[in-house]
Amino acid sequence: MTSIDECLQRIMDVPGARGVTLVDGASGLAVASAGRHDPIDEHEDAAATTDVVRAVLNCPALGAEPDDDVTEIMVCGTRGYHLLNLVDGDFDGRLFVHVLFDEETGNLAMSRYQLRGILSELAEGSHGR
């Protein structure tokens, strides 16, 4: 079973990762974090990204197909990209992870692939609780 701290450390080991925050989407609070969090701290990060996730989940235009759930949100900037991944599992509330990657040292496709694998292990571990 992968612990939250182990999961966050593995995410920080993905090339280009600058910071990660595990967020309780129900409350908008940071559960755990690792890496750099500047210019805002992990608590401001959690609150702001919760607003983004809620806006996307409540947008009918983004749910184009019936029974099609949003699992990932990407935001690309000039100096990096953000991946917001909703975590599956038997958790109390909806958790998601916000990871900021550096544009120069990260690889979007590989980051997405590795992040999904790490988070699936975290979700598998939650089923055994």
C-alpha cells in the first residue's frame, strides 16, 4: 500500500515536477504537499484549484458524452503546465492532485502517464481500508 507521503514523493520524482498538492475537493483544503509552492502556498493553491475543478465539473459543455467523467484538467502556460487529476477510490470526499511542471524539464505526455500510474496505486490502496 502506498502512503500519501510516498505518493507525493514519487510524483516529485517525475521529471519537471516543481510542486504537488493533494486537495480535498469537498472542503478546498490542502491534505498534503511537497516541493516548491511559490508565489502562493499550498493552502492558497488548494482553495484556488478547487474553484477550477468545481467549475469544470459543473460545466455541461465539458461533459459531452453521457457517463463520461472528467478525470484530468490541464492548464498550459508559457513557463510550465498544471495537471489536476481527480483521484479514484473510497475516500471521504473527492480528492484531487495539483502538480505544477516546468516547461523546459518536463514532458507533458510522460508526466500524464506517470502521474496516472502513481495515483492508481494510491487509489488501489484506499480500497483496502
